[in-house]
Amino acid sequence: MPPRPLTQARVNDLKSRKSVRNLRDGTLKGFGVRILPPGRKRFFVHSQKDGRRRRRPSR
């Protein structure tokens, strides 16, 4: 299956579950959305600098 991009319609259709889940964008490396159990959605960006991983949540 080819990677699917995160579109606004796809993010709106995501449902929450009992545990936290992360869904990554198929075209933009490091970008994704975290769906929390109460249904809240937070976007994040993972990156690397000097071999150390970083995660930047949106505000």
C-alpha cells in the first residue's frame, strides 16, 4: 500500500481509542498526529540533530 498523506479530512475522521496512538504522514517525513484517548489531536514533528532525536509538539 502506498503511503497516504495526512489531509484535513483524514485527520477529522480519526477516532480515539483506549490508548494513545500516533499516525504519521506518508509524504512529509517526521510529521504526524497523536490521538489521545479523550479525542484530542496534537500534531508533532520528529527531527534529528547531531544524532539526537527531538520531538516538537504543536502548541
